[in-house]
Amino acid sequence: MKRVQQGFTLIELMIVVAIIGILAAVALPQYQDYTKKAKVSNAITAIETYKVAVALCIQETGNVNNCDEKENGVPDAANFKATNEVSAVDVTNGVIKLTFKDDAIGTNFNGKAVTYTPVPQGDTIGWNISTDVAGEAAVVASLTKNSVPLPAAGDDAPADTPPADTPPAAP
């Protein structure tokens, strides 16, 4: 009488364990990057109020130097309620500096900052985004992906901004 096999052989179990190990080795770093990006995105959202206030201030006063905290509608940074990721915000001459909390995202973020510098572009305001976070290439890339270059020294406006007396292009 022939005996029917019951269960799995050792080689089949080893193959399954190897596949799970390979998947975990690939998925875990990707998941860690994803969670860091999500936390950084949350931090950026926390300062949206300041970005809108500075943009309005620049539009209304015509000068970034008039856009300090507690002036021309820019909220007082002392009243900023710290979030899980952001410990402080500072606004000086329209430049917004977000400081990360220690151990909130990862050790590479402890005390590091993201700086938003307004770049007037005709009727809109762009933001030059810089950071001193190092060692987190994927996160830094997601932070700065919408960054606008600063105008060259001596330039009043970015190269793609038409002179003030140029009529707008027809749609």
C-alpha cells in the first residue's frame, strides 16, 4: 500500500521562509521611508497658516521685509502649538523656519529645520525650500520637490517673471 504524503517537506518550508525574508528586507526600508515622509508632510501642514499669512502680507504690502511675526497679519510664532513633529516656528522678513522635535521622526531630524523663503513671481508667491536634514535622501527630495529657485543676487524677480510693464499673455 502506497503512503500519501501529509504536510510539507523541509525544502518547501525553507523556500517559503526565504521568500518572506526577501520580501521583508525590501519592504521594511520602504515602509520606514513612507512613515518618515508622512510625518514630514504632517509637519509641513502645521505651518500652512504662516505660509498663507506671509503670502498675503507680501501681496498687500509689496515687501517681504514687512512680514515678520505679529506684523501685517502674520501670526505670533509664540502662539504656535507644537505638534507631534514640529517644536517651533519662526517668521522673520517673510522667511518661515520650522524646527523638528527631537525623536519625533528619526534621529537625523533632531533639532533640524526646514526654511521657506518667499519668492514673489508676478501675481503669485513661490517658495524656496531648504533644509539642514542630512542622510534622508528620499525625505529631503519630497520636502524640496516644489522648491522655486531664489533669484540671483541683484535680481528683483526670477528670470521667468515678466517686467511689471509687460501686459499679461493672452489665454
